[in-house]
Amino acid sequence: MQDADILIINASELVTCAGPVTGRIGDDLGKLDIIRDGALAITGGRIVAVGPTDALLSAWRGKETIDAGHRLVSPGFVDAHSHLLFGGDRCCEYEGKVKGRILGANLETGINATIQATRRADDRTLVEQALSDLDEALLYGTTTLEAKTGYGLSRDHELRLLRLTSGLEHEVDILPTFLGAHVLPDEYRNRRDEYVQLVIDMLPDVLPYTRSCDVACDPACFTAAECLRIGRHARELGMTLRVHADQTGDAGGAAVAAALGAASADHLDQSSAEGLRAMAAAGTVGIFFPGVTFHMLEMVPPLTEDGIGAAEKPYMPQSVRRALQAGVVCAISADFNPGSCPSISMQMMMQMAMRLFRLSYAEVWNMSTLNPAVSLGLAADRGSLEPGKRADVLIWNEIDHRRAVNRFGSNRVDTVMKSGRIVVRGQNLIRSTAAPAKSASPAG
Ligand code: NIG
Ligand code: FE
């Protein structure tokens, strides 16, 4: 008999989401690793064994045993793209889009409105809002979250957002990314080069906070040449690149991401087949946002004069299929932000990804766990329930992985374990009155 700190036993299904550390691609993406009547053993916050309950109980003795009660057990979600810190909301913009008063993506205007609101907000307001959003993410099963700046867009405001993001104390592991090149801020209208140079000049100053840099390559944001310029400087400083690519039109973002050897290229709605193939060759993960497709009305063309709207133009589901066919490692994330996705629930994202992108249950599970972990360089550490990995575990109020996705709109996660510690039980945060301990460094 071997000793473990904790055993979790009697899972109706232990959905391990196990797979190669390079992620699941092609037909393999549609295969989901499931152990029926499964169990896992945990020691020192890490998984030491997984298997059927009978087998585990005959080999392992736990100081503590958690009975999953014949419910679904899965890895925590890895959400690889968020804009966590922002001021204000964009409720008016949404109604304007729905009612046809605002046409198109409106990215520049919308993002600039949030920049103004973020600059006006004091530190405390931003931090309290972020902590409350992180609570919600955790309750819905997210245990790792990438968090970009991008609503400061001046040296002081971008560094402020990085400082505040890095200082957040929460059970969710937070990975900050510098997104100085989000959109051209209003005050730099007609001074593009100056702003691009400012972003490059800011790079050394962001290094104490993050080694991750994002650039937005989109007709509404920055050109391929501008993104390459910033990206190459970031790379020289040892930073890892992420790219907002081709959301409102093909700006060559997929190819830019591949040329930079970026960890991920995100959105990809209008990317060329060539760009997607280059990404596959470069090992750049493609990240898709069903919440953005849903909320931005990306499947629904503008209203026609009769107020009914033209026939649905279903090009969005094809963007994911095209990337999968090109051999890209694909993931989904929320892209939580006030404009294009005011939801931080990865459960909602799985549900919408199935419907909007026409994916299978197995595909959306792998795309919410292992594959986003690959994009963050963390697949050896998390993203699946495998020996050696961090014990980030969800116990669901569902008996199988299909029902967890099929039922939408309510929270179906009951218990959340982060690095071997129960942080949510019965859908309630478990916290002593003291502030939560800052979670262990993600790579540690
Ligand atoms: O990821 N360049 C695109 N940026 C955001 C939009 C955020 C916003 O609308 O505020 C995105 O969807
Ligand atoms: Fe984004």
C-alpha cells in the first residue's frame, strides 16, 4: 500500500482529458479519455495516480478520502485569454448592435470607450471588480486564467494594469500578458508610428511583471508589419508572443503569429488557409471564442430595412473547422471583456462552442482543458488529470460529461480543488476570513 494525502473515489466518469503535451489534433481531438467509476490519488497538491476506484483503493491509502458520489470528475478549466481588468461596461453598445443602430464590429470605438473608463477608475475599483470576476470564474470551474492588459494604452496606465494584475491574490492562477498593442488609442490618431514606438519602448519596463506579450493584428487594430516590429522586439527580450488575429478581416495575423513563433493566435475568424497552415507548422495554438461569436452577433448579418435581417451567414463555425483541417492545435477560451464577451464562464463557452462551431462533446472538453494549457506552455503541469500534474479538479452535479455540456445556463460544478486544496464546496467559496493565500507560481 502506498500513502497519499487525498483520494477522490467513486467518480461516475473520471474525464481525465489526458493527451500529449503538444495537445490533441485531428481525429485525436474527438477522443476523450474517460475512466468509468474512476478515482485519483493526490500528494503535495499533485496527482500521483489515476485509475478505476477498485484498483486505486487496493494500492493507495489516503489520509483523507473524498467520495464523489457517482458524479462526474474533471480537470479544472484553463482559460487562456481574458481582459480581466477594465472599467465601466458596454451595455449600450450591445443594444445598439442588436437593434442595428451599430453596424459591424465597432472595435476601435468600443475599446477606446473602455480605455477611458479604465483610466478613470481607481485602483481599488479595478481590483475589487477583478476579484469578484475571479470568484465567479472559480465557482464555474476555471482554475487557471490568462489576463491581458490593453485598456490602459499609455505607459503609466499599462504599467498600472500590470502591477494590479500581478498583485491580485486569488485561488485562480493568473498569468498576466502585456497587450500595449490592442488598438490605436484615440490621442494617437494619425500618429501610428509614434504609438508603435511607444509600445516597443515600454517592453523592457513590463518584464518585471510578465514575459508574455500580445499584439492585435486586425484591420481595426495594427497591421502585420507593425505587429512583426513589436513582436520581434518582444522576442529579443525573451518574451513569448500571443496574437489577436484576423477577427474583423484578414490582416495576415495568422501568418504573423507563425512567423513570430507565437504561442497562440486567437480569433482567426477571417484568417487565410495559408496563414492557418503556417500556424500548424509553427506549432502556434489557435484559440476560438464562442462567447464573442454569440455576443458580437458574428453569425448574424446587420438588420435589413424590413427589420428582419438577411439569412444567417454561417461562416464562423467554418473558421474552427478550417483550422482543425489545417492541423492547428485548437482551443476555446472566454475572451472575457466588457465589449465582445461579458461572460467568464467556461461552462457557457463549452455549450456555445458545440452549438456555434458544431463541435462534439469530446472536442469541446479537450479544447477547454489540455489544449489551452498547451498555449500557455503549461501542458506538462496542468490541463488534464494525469500523474505528475497539479491537482486542479472539479466535481460536478452531473453524472456524465455530455450532460455537463448539454445543460446550459446554470452552474453545474459543485466542488473545485486547486492544487490539492478544496476551494469551492457545494457551490460556495471556502475561505477563512483572512485573504486567500497567493496561489503558487504557475510553473512551480
Ligand atoms: O479580444 N482586438 C480585439 N480585442 C478584443 C475586443 C475587446 C473589446 O471589445 O473591448 C477581443 O475581442
Ligand atoms: Fe481579446
